Amino acid sequence: MAKAYWIARVDVHNDEGYKAYTAANPAIFKKFGGRFIVRAGKFSAIEGTSRSRNVVIEFPDYEAAMACYNSPEYQANIKVRQPHSQADLVIIEGYDGPQP
């Protein structure tokens, strides 16, 4: 079964206000089997547009990734994040087929 990923790109305009959002996330993600793969590391925007922060979170499968996003805990935490940042989020199923 293919894993799934949240791919988020975020611009934070109030670091202090954003801290409560990031502090609550690990417990929420853990509940659904999520783990950070990328968490705001060094990057180069080679093509297209970018935001200042990039995050990739791996989940056991697409259903778990969607359940996490739709959970009451995360929906409440979105309201904490929104006044302090602008974000793009994609939830995508990983590829589990043949490789070159």
C-alpha cells in the first residue's frame, strides 16, 4: 500500500503567533501515524514560485492523511495558524509501482 504525504508551503508573518500551531501539531500527526520528512530546511527555489517554509509529512496511507486533516484536532489548529500565516497544502498518495 502506498504511503501518502502532506506537502505544505508556508509564509509565516507572525512567528510568535505561529508557535502555538507548531506546538500542537506533533501530537495530532502522531495520532494518525504522521512523521516529518521535511521541516523547513535549507532549500533553493529552482523553478516557479515558492514560500519561505516547506514541510513534507508522511502518513501510512492516503486515508490516514485525509483523516488527520479532517480531524477535529487539526481543524481547530488550522484556526490557530490562519491569522499568522499563508499556506498551500496538497495531500497526495505516494507512488508504489516499478522504478527505473
